[in-house]
Amino acid sequence: MGLWFGSLGVLAAGAAPPVPALGVYVSAAGSYAMNSSDLALDFENSLGFKARLGHRFHRFVALEAEFEWIDAFDVRIQDTTPESYGFWALTLNGRGYFTTGRFQPFVAAGLGVARARFARGDGGSAEVFLPAGSGESSFVMRLGGGLEVFTSERLALTLDASYVLPTGNLDGFDYVSIGWGFRYGF
């Protein structure tokens, strides 16, 4: 976190705005997930992380693979044993950028697969896997946006928010993900 805030000092120094390089990039970020389910259950929020591998092939367009892992959403159904579910999603996202200067807001949309592991407080568990094209629950959709703040041609601070919408067996277990981290271009 100190490195993240230290990078803000570089911005305040007033250096000329960097021009981001086109090409391959990687990104790592922490995430805070808030369950936005319409199910009549009492969910608690959870922490996780995101990793991205992408290619910015035009100054306004990028394509990326995003992996997000959420530790565990705890849920209680009335007076029953507490339950939780960990979650991961792997999506292929398209990104559209509005500007090319130091501050670059973007929108993103993607499709992919998801997996959830359900566990009961008494140690019992069950798993649900949702492969693409399975007919039961074939995909997860991600819609979002954010801001990349470039501290150099290759390094940027990232802030993003996305709405993740699973289908099939996980229909109704949607969540909002807030992320913060770094992006490095090669």
C-alpha cells in the first residue's frame, strides 16, 4: 500500500504526462467484493485479489484475461448453521479508453466461467463448477469501469469497479467488486 501511495507523490511532482506504451501488460490488484444478491439471505462482504494479462493493441482499445478470486462470502439462512462460499471468475474482457493522457478512464465488459465452493459451518461441503457451454450454467458476465493513472510510460495505478453476474446454479449470487492495484506494460 505504501508503494501505491508513494506513486501518488510522483504524480504530484508535476512531471510531464507519460504516454502509455501499446502492447502486453500485466496487472495485480486487491479486491473488495460486496454481494448484491436479490436472494433473501444475509451475506457478508469479502476480500480477494485480481490478476490480469492483456494487450493494448490500439490507444483506445485493449483485450485482457482477468482472474478474480474471492475468499468467502459468509451467509446465514435464518437460525441454521452458518455457510460460506468462495468464488473465482475467469473472464475475457474488452476495454475501451476515453483518453490517452496520464489519467485514463475506461469501460470494460467480458464473458467467462466461474466456480464456487460452498461450505457449511459444520465442515460439510459441496462444489459447483460452471464450465462454458455446459447448458446448466454456461457463463459469468462482467460489466465495469475504472481509472488508470500512469506514473510512467509503463507503470500505472489502477482503480476499478465491476458488476459480476453469474448464471445457472449460481444465478442470484452476483456481486460488485472494487479493485485497487498496479499495471505494468512491456
